[in-house]
Amino acid sequence: MIDVVTRFQTRKQNGATLNLYALVDGFQYEQHTGRRLEHRPGINRPIFLGTEDEPLAHAGPWLVDTAKAPDQIQPLYELEQALPSVSWLLTSIDLEGLSQLLQLKLDGELPDERKVLVRFYDPRVLGNLFQAMSTEQKAAFFHLIDEWLFIYNGRRVSAGRSE
């Protein structure tokens, strides 16, 4: 498996201006640790913040800026190994900007025009989406994400702009 932090450091050494974020399923985090994630502005952010799903923010997706919370990397890596609940994003976008970008990806529409929540923050769903997407859909979905790393069917997968 690719060591996420090593991958990030290698990309930075090669001149990339990147940030490393963990995208965490708040419900799975709470199930694993017995406690809820708490909003710490500038360090982490619930993706549901400012949406109609805000009352469920604690259980929804969260972004964690690993540069500002390096003590969270190991526990989140352990959570990733235990439950399908964590993926890692390498991007030059800041925490607020990335949160807004991901909010735009939350809502989908079925062929019968019903609205659905796209749970891309669940690595199983992200893996299925990635496999089902056309090249053009992948380009649109990942266009500002340099690399999105997650475990799917027991293997580390890398998706992003270059895929």
C-alpha cells in the first residue's frame, strides 16, 4: 500500500504546492472512537456546514487539514484500516475552498429527477463511482484534486487530475 504521508512528501519535494487533507465520515469516526469530531475552524470543517443537512454535520463528511492537526494522521490512518471511512486528498486548495468544492459534489439527481446525497466520502461509494465514470466525468469530478487516495476492495486507489 502507498503510505499517504510519504506520497505527499514526495510530491512536495518534486515542487508541487500541495496540502494534505483527510476526508472523514463523521459517523464512522464516532463509532470507532466513541466521540464526535468537534469543529475547530481553520483545522477541520464539517462539509455539511452551511447546507440544509447542517443538523447532521457531526455524522457527515469532515475535512481535516493534516498540516494543522498532524496528531490526527495516525489515528485517522488507523480508522481507515478499521472502517471504510477515510480518504486522503492532495490539492493546492485551502480548507474552506476545498470544503465548498466538495459541498457542490454532495447532491446528485437520478434519471427520474429525484435528488440524492452522493456519499463520495465513503471509499466504497467513491470506488464504485470511479469505476462507473467516463473519462470526461472523472475529469470533471477530480479537476481540482491532484490526488485522491482511498482504499477500495482492500487496495489503495489513486484518483485525481492525472488519472
